Amino acid sequence: MEKISVAVRFRPSTTEPNPSDRQWRLDDNRISLHRPLGTPITASSAPSFSFDLVFDHYAANASVHELLTRPIILAAVDGFNGTAFAYGQTSSGKTYTMNGSDSDPGIIQLAVRDVFGTIQMVTDREFLIRVSYMEIYNEEINDLLVLGNQKLPIHESLERGVYVAGLREEIVNNTDQVLELIKLGETNRHFGETNMNARSSRSHTIFRMVIESSIKNAISSGDVSSEDAIRVSVLNLVDLAGSERIAKTGAGGVRLKEGKHINKSLMVLGNVINKLSEGKQRSHIPYRDSKLTRILQPALGGNAKTSIICTVAPEEIHVEETKGTLQFASRAKRITNCAQVNEILTDAALLKRQKLEIEDLRKKLQGSHSEVLEQVILKQRNDMLKSEMERDKLAMQLEEERKAREALEHHIKEQQKRMDNLNDLSLSSDQTLNLCQERVGSGEISQEVFNANNETQLDGFKTPNFKSMPSNFVMKRATYSGAIESSPIPDSFDSTADEDMWLRLNKGCTTDLDTLHMTPFGNNQSFLSRDESLGHTSEEMSIKETSSQETECSLHKQELEASKEQCAKLENECNLLREKNASLGQALSMSKENVELLTAQKEELLKNLNIEKQKMKDLKDEIRQFSLAFTQRESLLTSLYSKSKAMMENLKSYRGPIPEILDY
Ligand SMILES: Nc1ncnc2c1ncn2[C@@H]1O[C@H](COP(=O)(O)OP(=O)(O)OP(=O)(O)O)[C@@H](O)[C@H]1O
């Protein structure tokens, strides 16, 4: 943000100062009005003013330019928009300041020289300068480089902002070329004689230079950067028509109409300056109320560096107008602009950027990116296969473990059964022992027999409880009612038998003894005694066996627990692998989708590239056709212009009657 710089310039007095006149006094950059005797007038009607610069009547245009406008010209070459305009009452020296004289070139001439002088010093950029010259006469825009009143319209677009449509822009290469064009423009400009100025500007004129520049050979270099951008700045040098009092100028007829238009547009300019000076940039600023403010919009509170030179007349007769001008200047001083370098990308640079982007995308698609993707997919496939194999292996292990567990369980059940049997056996042995002891107590069995039997060790004794009874041994139980859990019947009988014992054993049961196979003598050991002696030995054996089986069983149990744990662990691992497998499958399908998407994008981009290429070709054709048409039109216009000029010359020298038809 920077403030508009404002300067005030006093033109030389046209009259001899009268001792009774009030005087404007300049102290550095301050201006104050003094009484004839030299005392300052401090009333509110005549306050003192201070400005960025104040020039007295001795100042030459060159010093005004050097101090006020030159910085703007240099900034314009660097890409900033710039505007310098002269404001003041009629005959205060605006045109003199802007256009100068032969001995004192004006700001426009000095600016043109500066522009060309500066760009010659810049070696790394190439410049294209275009100039145009227009006037706003009676609120109509005319091209001063073209004959006649064209009444050009103002247009607005996003790309160009506010612009005058159809305005001739001349590409220029040097100062002289521009000065020639300015001369041409001056001949077309509206001047008129008033009471106050023999050659009064009846229009606002805007001399415009468009300065384009780009880095030399930037487009052919590698990357697209800010170097590829083109700087386009607009420099406006404006000579306003002077505000005037109709009574003073003595205007009537055409001059009066002109004066009204001039005053109206200057009033709008004043309103815009007022609003902007109040810091109301965001409120409505009446730029559209006049063509002048519309065209100067960027210079007033916009993207431009602006300086205003307010010209004033020193004479007593113009004190009120001078005060008005100084007030305008004071308000203008408060306006802030926001100038920035204007850079745009050319079609070629844009195309280059697009090409690079497309190339980059293509590389990503065709090159490293797709390879990476393929590798990722391959890796994922491998991972998936690996995990599937692991899963199968684990499933097999699990199956084996399950089988082993079932076998173990089966084994444990068997062992349990055996243990139960052994327990039963042990119990029945105890009972048998008790029974025998009871019988010894009752005298049925002698203590010696019992002891002998009890001490006798018989190998190969099988569990009598589960032995099937021999079919030829049938007992009839009459009175026997004792609870015999284990049968005392041995595997086989000998040929001899102790009848008494038999009877005693059977407690009165009658048995057909003839059917008995008698136990041979000498081998007549009672089966009872054998049985009972065996009962005592089997108890110890069964206890031993039981304890060893219990140990075995607890070992099996431990094994079972361990295998259960292992099994659970394996199941967990299996679940994890299943999950991993599922996520890998998902990732694979996603990558497949990505590949498909990228392929589609690639195709789309290639399609766009082709379209862009076609567009480019069309544009080139269009440009070729346009430049052809333009050259034709230009040569036509030039010939028309020279023809009309020649005719004008002829007409001027022609003294006879005016011919009725002019054949062009
Ligand atoms: N600084 C100056 N030094 C010498 N002569 C000057 C100076 N300023 C103005 N003049 C002369 O004063 C007269 C009026 O000046 P000029 O035409 O520039 O005024 P103007 O403000 O452009 O008036 P208008 O608004 O009517 O066009 C001219 O003859 C001009 O040569």
C-alpha cells in the first residue's frame, strides 16, 4: 500500500503583481496565502497546505519529471502500472507540464525518453512497447492516432479489465517514433479559444504506453517458472481539461457545452477522490459516473503507482480556484494505492506448463509409478501365496494336533477305566480279606490255613471277579446269604477236593458232589486258601499299579493340557493368518482398482493432450488468418489515410467552388 504522491506547481504570473494583492508563499513543501503586507492568512478559509513536492514558477518540466514522475516511469518498466496526471483550473499550465514546449519538453516526452533509455539498460529482458493516444471529448472517446471522432466504447473483461475497444495501439521501437505519433495525436486533439486560454484543451487526453517484457529466451529453457511470465504494465500520462467558470471563460455555444462536460467529469473525479480520501475504498466509489474515472480507475485506489501534479495560477484573480485545487490535492494525498508487478503467463508458457504436467503424469503412469505398483501387487501376491501355504501347513498341524489330542483323550479314558477297575479290584480284595477274617474269627477257617494262604504268593492269578464260571460247576444255594463280592471259585479245580471245607464254604449249600471233579491228593490246596492268599498279594500289586497308573494318568493329563494350549495357540495363529490373508486380498483388489483408475486417467490425459494440440493448431491458424487480415486492413487504412491527407492538402490549396462528389 502506498500513498498517491501529489505535487503542486505554480505557473509564472501573467500579470504584474499588484501591491494590494494577496500572495501565495511557498516554504519548502508548504503553501500559504499571505496578505498584501506579508502576514499569513490563517483563517479556515485559507489554511496552509503541505504536499510531497511544491514547484514554483521557475521550475522546469525536467525537474518536475525528475522528482515526481520519473520514479513512476521506472516502476512501469519493472512491471508496475503507473499514472501521472495534471489537474488544475483552465490556463494553469497542465498542458505545458505534460506536453511542454520546444525549449522545455513536457513530462510525456521526458517519460518516453526515459522508457526507451531504461529498457536499453535492461539486457536480460526483451520489451514490446505499444502506444495509444485518446481523448475524452464531451464524454465521448476518440482515438487521437486516427482521424475523426470514433466514439469508442469502454468494455470490461476479466482478462483486460477496463479497456477502450477499437483503440489503435502502435508498436514502437524508439523515442522518435513515439514523438511522431504524439504530434499526430496533437493535431487531432480538440483545442479551443476561450477568454482565459488562447489554446485551451477542450478534452481530457490520455497518452498510454503498454510495456510488455519477458526474460530473453525464457520459453526455450527448461522448467516453467516466473521467468516465463510476461510483465505487462500500463503507463497513463493524462492531461486533464481545466475546470472553468463559465463567467470567466466567457464560454457560449460549443465552448459552453464543452465546459459543462469538462466540469461534470472533473466533479466526478473530485467525488471519487473525496470518497477514496475518506478511506472508503470498500464503499461505493462512483468510478462509473464518468468515462474519465472509469478509465483511470486502477490509478485511483487500485493497482497502480500514481502521481498528481496540480497546476495553479498565482494571480489574485484566481485565488479561489487555486484554493479549490489545493483542497483537491490535499484530499488526493490521502489516497492509498496497492501497486504490484503485473505478471501473466503467455499461451506458450501455459502450454509448456500443461505439457510438463502431462509429461509428469505420463511418467508417473508409465514409468516408475506403474512399476512400483506392479511390484507392490507382485509382492502382495507372493505374500498371499506364502500366507496361504502357511495357513495350510498350520491347518495340517492343527489336524495332527487334534488327532493326537483325541488319541490322548482316548488313552486317558482307557487309563481311567483301568484305574476304576483296579479300584474295584482293590475294594473287592479288601472285602474278601474281611470275609476271610470273619470266617477265621467264627472258626470256619483255621488261623494257620488263613495265615498260610495269606502268605502264599501265587503268580499268574487273574482277577477272579470277572472269571466266567465253568459250566460243569453248578451250585445250589440254599441257606447261603453272605454277600460275596468276588467269587472264590478258582480257574479250575483239581481232581481232589476237601468236602468239609466245601460245605463250610458253601454254608450248607447242597451240591451234587458227583458232578465235581475231584482234586487229586497232595495237591489239595483249598481254592479258598489260594484265593485268599492271592487276595492279599493282588492288593499290593494293584496299589502299586494304581499309583503308577495315576502317575501315568497325571502325566497324560499334563500332556493333554499342553496339547490343548498348543492347539489354542495354533487356532489363534490360524485366525490371524486368515485375517492377514483377507486384508491382503482386499489390498490386492484395491491396487487392481488403482491400476484401473490410473489407466483411465492416463487415457483421459492423453485425450486432453490431443485436444490441446488440436486447439493449439486451431489457434495458430486463427492467428495466421487474423494477422493476414490485420496487415491487409492496416495497408488499406494507411493508403486511405495518405489519400485523405493528400485530399485535405488539395482542398486547402483549392480556391474554386467545392465539388459535389468526392470520389475516394
Ligand atoms: N510553467 C510554465 N512556464 C511557462 N509558461 C507556462 C507555464 N505553465 C503554463 N504556461 C503557459 O500558460 C499558458 C496556459 O498554459 P496551458 O495551456 O498549459 O494551461 P492549461 O492548464 O492546459 O489550460 P487548459 O485547461 O485551458 O487547457 C500557456 O501559454 C503556457 O505556455
